[in-house]
Amino acid sequence: MSDTDSHETETPSLRTPIVAVLGHVDHGKTSLLDKIRGSTVIEGEAGAITQHIGATAVPLDIVSKVAGKLVSPDDFDLPGLLFIDTPGHHSFTTLRSRGGALADIAILVVDVNDGFQPQTEEAINILAQSQTPFVVAANKIDTTPGWNPNPDSPIKATYDAQSDRARSMLDQNLYELIGELSDAGFSADLYWRVQNFQNNIGVVPVSAETGEGVPDLLTVLMGLAQRYMREDMEIDVTGPGAGTVLEVKEEKGFGTTLDVVLYDGTVGADETIVVGGKNAPIVTDVRALLKPRPLAEIRTEDRFEKVDSIGAAAGVKIAAPDLDDAMAGAPVRVVRDREIDDVIEEVEAELAEVEVSTAEEGIVVKADTLGSLEAMVSTLKEEEIPVMLAEVGDVAPRDIRFATTADEPKHRTILAFNVDTLAEAGDEAEQRDVRLFDSDVIYQLIEEYEEYVDEMERAQQ
Ligand code: GDP
């Protein structure tokens, strides 16, 4: 039996906290995730970190090895950390669960030279809305002029050991960032000065390049998880599984499959599941449960390994018939020992919870997932832009026709987030004079729309 198997069969009664990484483009989200994975791979024996579908699990003993003296396994009863591999608020908002965000804790990555940027603002709004505890990674400290790196020491000691000039340059950036956090409504400080993480956000200076500060970041994450997530993380380790669809994907040999983040219970390879669908909940039988093969064993046509069952928290690929209408962000429930109708009702109730309330008059919004739709609609609400239709899916001709029913010309508009526009819909939009904006950045869509409205209003004066 490999380490991987034994780790999974001894499913802990406290599940692994789920960690998401957010921040502005190019601020270093991917590099930081790679560094965390890389340093854990170096520290751990082969197989100690487990590659999941869409996520990476780092067990507690490896976290504590990386964190050196900072984390003692005796201080924690959590099994480790599960990092969602796709950084950014898109996957964060997609991954919603009962009552809110699926991620238990988050890392907000900010380039310390750049400070707050539009997507930082967006990310922090999303974190505040979902009440997700987070830590700020003040990244790229190695680019501070005169920086003297020391990846083997805790970051406070490295910081203290810098020349006066390097430290004051870094301080200037760090204090600006702390000020920006405060403007956003969060009291924050350098993490070693934070006494009470409940009221204060810890800022950890890090470098995804040198790895400095990564152990400290893991320490703060473990602390946050330990302090705040206890109640939610006590799971029924043998109960019917509950999860969220991260992605719907065609997979050669398996047809349409679901990448699922399982946050509760277990799922077996022959069980009946209910999945949120575009039109109605889908009831289907699992055909195969798949995990990535360890890198060393990968053959081109055989990337996945079949498993009999898997327990939370985990990322898993589910192959089953009839998944074409499944939606990213939708709930997945194992039926086991329950009435199918009750489970369907549960799935419907969870979908209905998504707050995409619309008005009589307003614009049309299309998005790729429920979570992103919800984020769009709530951001538009803040900007006082009314929405009359908000739906998941590509832009179709009927969306264009619907947009023409708006009374005000400025509302005859479609904002399309991360979806395609069907060719006929594009033609129809031109013919019917409906404006179509598409982007995969929420703030960009809204900014472009606001500029368009400004121009329109100026032209009328
Ligand atoms: P993302 O868009 O937020 O995922 O950002 P990436 O991880 O792709 O990083 C953007 C760029 O910044 C890449 O060229 C990285 O190599 C670089 N980068 C990221 N973190 C650091 C860091 O800590 N120090 C330095 N010097 N460069 C970094």
C-alpha cells in the first residue's frame, strides 16, 4: 500500500481545510502555489503530497517540516491543507457550497511594489462578502533594491537583518499596503505583530521566487484554519458525499466528466449521485472515480487511476452518463440510504440560494457559472446598475431579443462573462442594435459598460 492510499483510507474526522489563492493578475498567484507545492515536494518523501483533481493536498507533517520550527504538529489536530490549484476569484466564486464560499481560508496575493490593483479590490470584496478568513501575502519582496535573501530563516529574522536602506524601501511598500487594506475596511499589520487574528489581517512578506516567507505563510494559514474553521470541519467521515463541480470536461474514453471538490462525506465508485444541471437536477450513477496518476507513472493514454471510494476533503473526477447539462459551481450529492426526491430537493434548494435577483428593467448578464453570475450581479448592484436577466450559459439569440425589451437604450446591453456568443446571436445583436460586452474580468466588463453609458449620456447633452 502506498503512502497515498494509507493517507486516504484513514479519513480524519476533521477534514482538510480548503485554501484558495486570489489576487491581481501577475502578482504571483501561480508562482506562489508552485512554490508551496515545490517546497512541500522537496521536504516530503515521494507520495507525501497528494495530487488531486484540481487541488493539492499537503499533509500536516509536511506543512510542519516546511514551516520548520514555526509549526509543531502537536499544536494542530487538522490533517493538513488542501490548495485549490486554479488561483483567482473566478474559481473562488465558482466553488460555492451551502451558504457561501467553499474555500475555508484564502491567501490574497499582492505584489508589494504594485499594491492594490482592480482585481485586488475585487478579490477583497468577494472575501468580505463571503466572510472568508484570509492572510495577505505581500509578494516579490526579493525585488526590493539591496535585498539580501535568506530562504532558510523565518521572514522576521530576514527582515530584521536587511540593510537600513533595503528595509526602509520595503517598509514603505508594506505600510502603503497596510494602509490600502485599512481603506478597504480591514485592520491589518505585519503578521508577527498581530495578536488577535480574529480582528486583524496578518500580512506576510514573501517571495514566490526565493521561497522566503512561505513557511510563515503556511503557519498563519494553519493558525487561521485551527482557530476559525473547527465547527465546519467536523465532518461525518462515512456520510454521503457532498461537493461542488469545479469543471465540466470532456475526457477521452470517459465522455463528459465532472471535476468535483468534495467537502463532506465519501463517494463510492458505484453510487447514485444528484448534480445541479442547467435545466433540472441530474440523477445518474457513477461509472468511475478518477484521480491523477502519480507523475512517474503517467503514460499518455492513461492519465487517471480508478479508485473505489474517496473521502473529503478531496478533488476527484467523476465519470458518469448524462452529465452534459451539469454546471460548474453546481452542487453534487451522493444519494446513499436516502430518498432520491429528498436529495433532488436539497440540490434545488442550494441552487435557489444563489442570489441573482433581477429587476423589471435593466441589462442582461450571462456568465459561465453560478458563482461568477452571483459575483457579477452583486458587483452590478453595488454600482447601481439594474439587471433584468441573469443566466448561466452562452449568449444566444433569445438573450438578444430579451435585451431589446428594455425601455432605456442604455439597458439594451448584454454583459457576457467568460462565455461564448453564438454566431447567430452576434448577427442579431448587430441588427437589433443591442450592445454586447464580453470579457473574462468582471471589473473590465463593468468598467467598459460604464464608459459606454457615460459616452452615451454625453452625446445626448
Ligand atoms: P499570477 O498571474 O498572479 O498567477 O502571476 P504569476 O505567478 O504568473 O507571476 C507573474 C510574474 O511575476 C512571473 O513572471 C513570475 O515569475 C513573477 N513573480 C512571481 N512572484 C515573484 C516573486 O516573488 N519575485 C519575483 N522576482 N518575481 C515573481
